[in-house]
Amino acid sequence: MVAFLDTEFLTSQVKGGPPAKLVSVGFVVCGKDFEEVTRFHSYIYAEDKLHDRFQEMTGIEEEDLLSAPDYELVMEEVAEQLGGIKGLCMGTG
């Protein structure tokens, strides 16, 4: 099995500004012959002002982030979903 991960980060438009913030995470897990096993996506709560270019490139609106769950809740859900998939090998590096 293999998982394809997609993330979106909100970055500062000012050099030396605040660190990047994860605002969207999603994945698709595929099995043999790349058939889809499961899919997940969630926005992550942020109350930061989104610059126009970010909204244009991602399609993410401020309302999406304001109504989204907190980071910790989203990461718990990601861990639960990926941890429950038999045969998925998760590693680093």
C-alpha cells in the first residue's frame, strides 16, 4: 500500500515573519494496482488573514479555516485513519 499526501501551508509575505502554518492536509491511500482504499481531507483552524495569491492558488477561503477543527484534532484523526490501515508501511526518510 502507498499513501499520497497533500498539504497546504500559509506562509508570511514578510521576510523573517512568523513560521509557516499548516492549514490543510489530505491523503489518498491506494492498494495493489493503485485502487483507492481510503481518502481523507481536512482544513485546519487558522484566523490569519489570507493573501489574495494564496486564495487564488489554493481555492482556500478564510471561512474554510475559521470553521475548521484545531490542529491537534486533525492530526489525531490522521494518525487514527492511517494507523488503522492494515499493510500500510509508514516510515521517515
